[in-house]
Amino acid sequence: MTKKDLFLISRDEAVAAIADRTLGSSYKTAFFNSLQDALDQVYSLMPSLIIVDMDPSDTSVLPILRTLKKDPVFSHLPVLAIVNDIPDVSSWNDLPVEDYVKRCDVERELALRAILTVSRVERTVETNPLTRLPGNIEVSTQIQWRLGEEVPFALAYADLDNFKPFNDRYGFSRGDDVIKMTGRLIRNLVKSGQPEKSFVGHIGGDDFIFITDVEVVETISRQIVVSFDEIVPMFYDEADRDKGLITSTDRQGNIREFPFVSVSIGIADTQCRKYLHHGEMVQVASEMKSFAKKFAGSCFTRDRRAPDESLSNAAEMP
């Protein structure tokens, strides 16, 4: 069984030892002295659970947690707090955590509270189990909310080319590794390019959605394309990497050669045309993604058509 990633934020060695002993069979635990130290790893790895020792002397914990929870990509991230005393009712609504355990009960209750915290979030929030990114429901909600706010934004739809032959050649486990890498890459570059008010979702399989301001979407898409092409050869065996291709089976059952997996991104934005429903915008982004697939290798294309223009007037961005 693959262990889930857990981040424990605590300077208390006794708490660390208890967590390692009681949660080690289910979680791969990374230990940090402060939440600030853990942030880069949180953004890149998306752990299944964060346990935070609420040290009263560390005044940075609550502001960091509140910022994290305001981000739609990380708002569902389960957080369990270790506290000295039970928070009073008036402050509980302002505490950006899903549950707590008293310090005196850590030995007895930490494992149970961790299980309940993760289970509670999984019941109420739809996330992709492979990438820990928000799924279809949150994707639709984020797009529709932005349309209702009438603030310009761009929607990008990304998926992988030649992924089925890769899966057939190397197996689903390595295919899952490519999916996880793609999710991390998109999330990291989107958050680096636009730290606030951006969004990344995983709508299933090898399909991803990201939302940014109109002004940065092409820069981020270009970075994703370039970085993906640099990283993906590492998932191939050395002999295939040297050849630059693999031999596998196509969808008709024929044996033939395939180039490396690439990423195609289609972009729609609200400055080009008006959308009333999230489905309309996803459809146009999907059309652009299909258009991008007509070009060899990784690329992105952006819709620059007037509402009555044909797909041939879209802009190619190889």
C-alpha cells in the first residue's frame, strides 16, 4: 500500500516520536520546525494531511494557515491542530483547521483524530486522489463564480498526447507518476506566475484546468510546455530515451512507433468573447486544446476568434 504524505509541524521531539509511531504505517511523515519552513514542500507536494503544533510563541502560524486556506487550490487541505487548551466557541470559526487534539491527549488520540480529519474532508470536498487537486465540481464552481464577478480571466485546458501508448509500454504505475508530475508542474508554475486568485484543477485522467489573469496565461502556458518537455524524458527507459521514441500499440491494435508524451493546452478568455455558463467556456478551451493537438510536440493555442469566426482563425502558440 502506498503511504500518504503527512507534514508534521512541531519543535517537540516527543510529539514527533508519537506521530512516527502511531501514524507511520499509513503515512510517510516529513518533519518541520515551523510552517514557514514547510511551505515550499506544501506547494509542490500537496500532502494528504498537515498536523500543526500550535506553539503560542510562533505568531506566524495562523496568518500562514489563513492565507493557505483562502487559496482555492489548498482550501481543502486537511489541517489538524495540536493545542494546549480547547479553543473557545467564539474563536473556533476563525481557526483555519479541521480538527484539534489537546497536547495531553496526543499519545491516545492523535492517530484517531488524523483519520477523522482526513475522512471528513474527503467526504465533503471532491479532490482527485492521485494529484490531490480539486475535481470537476470545484472546477465548475470556480469558473461560474468568476463569470458572475465579471472580472476578466483566462481558462486553460491541458491534457497529454501519446499517453496511452506510454501506459501500454510501461504500465499504469509509471503512467500515474507522469500524471502526478504533470499536476505538480502545472500547480507550481501557475502559483509561481500568479500567487493569488489563480486556480488549478484535475478533472480526471490526464486532463487539467488552470485559471489565471488574462495577462499571464500565455507566459505560464509557455513555461509549462517547456518544462514538461524537459522533464518527461526522465520517465522513459534509457534505450527509449536515446531513440527518442517507443514502440507500442495504437487504439486500433496496430504496433507502431510513438514520440514522447507531450502536453497540449487550449486557452479561452473572457476578453475575447462573453460567456454566460461555465460549460460554454470549457467547450471553447477544449476546442483550442484539440486544435493544439494538430501540431507535433507540446504547444498551446489561444482562442482569438470573434464569436462568428472559424477555428482556423485561432492563434497557434508552439
